[in-house]
Amino acid sequence: MSCSRYALTLMAPTADFDFAPVRSLLDQWGLTVDEERHLPVPKALQAQRDCRVLLLEGVEDVSRLRAALEPIGDDLGADLVLQRLDVRHADYRLAVFDMDSTLIECEVIDELAARHGVGDAVAAITERAMRGELDFNGSFTERLGMLRDLDADVIADIADNLPVTEGVRQLIPTLRARGIHTAILSGGFVPFAQRLQAELGFDEIHANSLEIAGNALTGRVVPPIVNGERKAALVDELRERLGLRPGQVIAVGDGANDLPMLSRSGLGLAFRAKPLVRTKADHNIRHVGLDGLAYLLGAPSEIVERPT
């Protein structure tokens, strides 16, 4: 398979979508569409998705094409993801996920802080940390310290009501059915990752511990902190344990602390990500749910052999 051939995956959050502006752009660029296929969508999401893949010939300036596609996708409210075919059809065997604002539509430290009356202060620090404006370890230590004396009973209540991101419940069984090992690598906290693991079937989790004494949070850090460097190291450890190559790893995240693990993967996906992460990631999803990852994993039948 030639690496010069590309797949453009079109994903819209509504059925029967009009992608005419995309085709117009491809025509302007003189790109040949070898084939267009509708992609299968989970039954529960069929009314909310139009997903197709265009197999392209003649792509030369990938960065410029991605830059040209981005505003069209934003105008349409659709995701347009350009991939090399070897990336789309790699033999993926490990998928690692950030948790907060990726698998769930909240930051659990902000939820804990809101219960303790310091929600706005902690959320402001969280936002800056995820944008890469603050040192993660320092900001994490500061935020956790503000949770000192919080009643530990709120942990279970928050865990019982986690807002799971659209598409996650369809995606994880799909990955596991393909033989892909799944892991949560979170700068959040163990009790919430454990809840997602029990509910969704992740193979393993790695997250920060919450120290409790006298049924209240102590506000002290329990090392090691799962920061960006720790996430990258965990990717390497998991890959080596499973006997995999870097190109067999999928990583998904939204914040600056996810960039190291995205760089360790064959398919690094920025999901509804902060601006810094969007600019550094080759693959972005902003408009559909996390099921969008499944549409970026190609079927063997998509490979069109060119005559020699």
C-alpha cells in the first residue's frame, strides 16, 4: 500500500448530510476520489450520524489540505479527518484514553471543588492547565489542596452521575471486539476511572489517588502524579508489556497534558481539544461523539489495488 494515498473521513452529527463543499474543495485541488463509501454506524446513533470515507489520489501537500479542510468542517459542523491509508489500516492493538473532558463531559476535580464551595477558583486553574498555560504538577497540587476537608461521601455521588461522552458506549465494545486492549490514563482520580471501567469494560486504568482520613479528603498529593510525562511512560510500558510497535497504539485526549501520549501513538486523536492540542495533533474530532474514532479504523475492503 502506498503511503501517498489518503482517506478523508467525513463525519456529521446528523443523517443525510450535504458534503458538497468538501467535494468542491477536492475538485479545486485536482484530487481524484477513487471511491466513496458510507460507513456503518451503531444502531443507537443512526439518526445522528452521516459518516463516509473518500479514498483519494494525488495528495501532495497534506498540511495545506488539512488547513483548507478545517474551516469548511467548522462551517458545516462536521469532522473532516485526513489520514494516510497505512495509518487508517494499521493493526491497532492498544487504545489509551484520557478521562476528563474526553470519556466524560466534565473535569472531576472541578466537580469535587463545586461541592466544597471552591468550584470557580479550581475550574479557572483547570482550564489554564489544560491549555498548557500552567505547570501540571504545580496546578494539580494547588487544586487538590483546595479540596482539603471535603466530605468523602461526595465521591460516590459524583461517580454515580458521571456524564459519559456520546459514543463511548458504542466505541469501547467495538474496540474490544477488534482485539484492542483498552486503558484509561487519567490525570483525574481512581474512583471515577474505576466506575467507568466497571460500566464500560476497560481492560485497565491508571489515575491519581485521593487520600482520605476521617472520611474527608486530606488535600495531599499521593505520588506519582499522572501528568503528561507519566501518561507517555505508561503508553511505553503498556506497549512493551503487550509486545506492540508504536504504530499499533491509539491515543485520545483533549488537554496539553495529553500531548506526550498522543506523540507516542500511531493514531493520535485530539477530541474536542484545547487550541494548543488541536494545532499539534494530525487528527481532530470536534463535532461528533467519541464513536468518531471507530470510523477512522478502516476495513480491508477499502484498500483499492492500483494497476502497475
